[in-house]
Amino acid sequence: MSARRAVDVVVGLIGDSSGRWLVNRRPLGTPLAGSWEFPGGKKQAGETPLAALKRELDEELGVEVLEAEPVLVLEHDYPDKRVRLDVWHVLRYRGEARALEGQPLRWVTAAECQELPLLPADWPIVERLRSLAAPLAAG
């Protein structure tokens, strides 16, 4: 049996003053297409988690992360790979989140996450949402 390939991923938790969190839907043609997830992406070789978070959220959503703190690190096994999620709470950012890659975006409460076909790896994150405060958006 061959070893699963490991993928390092950063995840950004962006909340609003109403207690909702930003999620996006995986596009057709990608693994697990149609599932919802918290924004982020693969960390590049030699990149720090914070640098990867800033790059991914800029590329994906057009927001500039000004301040973020680590929340948790978790691993999840899929049939073809193991993902290691480095989850960050975005405390301050500049810009308005836009779907720069054409992905549907949605603001949801932790309770509303229960109704979404969320990626299996993201379920432990939902448990942590209740303890996090909304970020401060900058001009």
C-alpha cells in the first residue's frame, strides 16, 4: 500500500460583526467540487503559514490581511491524500471580500454551517467558531 501524499493548507477565518463567517464553494473541476469550505489554499514550499495565508486570501478574495492569529492545526485523511490545515483567525484586514476565482461566497453562522455540504476536514473548525470574535475591517 502506498503512502498518502500530504498537503499543507492554510485556512482563513473571516467573520463579520453579525457573527457570520465567510465560506466559499469549491468550483467544478476541482476535488470535492460543490462542497463548501473556509477560504485558503495550499502553502508553497518554504512559505511561512502567515505568508501563505496573506497570499491566498489576496489571490482568492482580494483582501489584505493586516493581522491574524493561529487558531488550530488539524489533519484529515481523504482517500487520496492527508491534509494538514493550519487555521488562522483574521483579526484585521483591508478590502471587501470578492470572488476573484468565480467561486460562490456566502456569509454563514456556525449553526448554518450544519446545513451546508462542508468539506469533512473543516468540521472541527466549526466547533471553534463560537469562541472567536469578529475581525476589524480596515478602510
